[in-house]
Amino acid sequence: MIRIELPWPDSGLSPNARGHWSKKAKAVKAARGLAGWTAVQIQQLEQLKGADRLDVVITYTPPNRKARDTDNMVASSKAYFDGIVDVIGVDDSKWDITIRREPPREPGEVRLEFEVGNG
């Protein structure tokens, strides 16, 4: 299993954010770059390149007790997924995703655990 740990997504990445489009574009670029840079640092990531399918467990640990919809957490993480895809070359449409939640803990985290899928 290959693990990537990323910070809780910027609030500007939420589908519910009502900021200016340029602010969101800046947040997307930063999140995508951070996820790609973090992925490049993981030596074992080479094992995932070229896979037909990936089993991915995404664990969300929010920074506080604020209520969050699962679909909004996933949408807020999309730039992270794209940054990882840039590195491994396996589109997230080929990820079989399991979503987990952990109790809130500062500063919050999104943890992705990857394994090559079986078909």
C-alpha cells in the first residue's frame, strides 16, 4: 500500500465557496501542484504507473466538527487527485474509491492509500 498524506483542502476549493473565479483558480493550481510534488517524493509510486485500475482508500480527517457532505469533501479534493494523476498517469476515472471519515483533528488531513487493482 502506498500512502499520500495531504493537508485539509483550502476552503476556496469547496463547491459551496462563493469567491471570485480567479481565487479558486489560484487555489486549484496550488493544491494540484502540492499533490503532484508530494507524490513525486514517494519512491514506491513507480509501482502504480501504467496500472489498469487502482484501489484507493481516501480518509478524511476534518480540522473541526463543522458538518461536511461527503460529495463536497470529494469535490474539494479534486485538484489533489489531478496532481497525483499528473505523476502516476492513471486517470482517476480508473480509481475504485472507498471513502472513510475519521473524527476531527487539527489541522485536518486527506490521506490517500493506493494499491494496484485486480481488474
